[in-house]
Amino acid sequence: SFEGTPEFLRPLRARWVPYFQGCQRVLDIGCGEGVFLELLRAAGIPAEGIDCDPEMVAAARARGLSVVQARAQDYLAGRTAAYDGIFLGHIIEHLTGPEALQLLADCRRVDSSDTELPASAGRQPDLLA
């Protein structure tokens, strides 16, 4: 993973798990090897992930995680109210401004919870959109 090893990422991602307590279907966009998905699974929170990197998808699936290989924009197209929690970990900073705004709009459309959208963006401060 270009973000770091699972051992490095685990404590960074663990702090986001409480935001998803009570969720019935969480989507991890850009899930990589599935570190956050494993944390959600350990907390009893149903989740699935998407990533565009076939090697990351294979690594996540090898861990028994539900992951689809897709670009977020393509995966979210046409979906509405499909999830009650969405996590964006280090995705926004890889998009242009208009792409990032469209992704956030797509996430809002498919998130049935009408709550905050946790996002982590590189060296920028984390945010709740």
C-alpha cells in the first residue's frame, strides 16, 4: 500500500471506527488491502470496500473481505441510499477539485444516514464533510 503497511495504518484507521457504530452497511472507498474493513468487521459492523488497484483488491479478498475492483465514480453511479456509512481514506487528495466535489456529492446521494462523512486526506487535517 502506498499509504503504509497494515501495521502502520491500523491505529490511524481505528480512531474512525466509532463513527460507524450502529451502521448496517458501510462502504470504504479506496479500501486498499482492507485494514479499515478488518477493523469494522472486528467491531461487528457490516462493511464492503472498493478499490481500483487489482493487487489491493486481491489482498483484501485474501483476508476474506468483501471488496469490488472499481473506480469510486463508476461504482457509485446510479446508486441511491445504498449505505448508512461511507469512509474516504486518502482519496480526495488524488482527485481534481471538480472530481472531489462530484465524489462527495455522489457519496451524499448514496448515504442514507444524512450524517457526517468521515474523510482523511494525506497530510491535510482530517475532516467531516
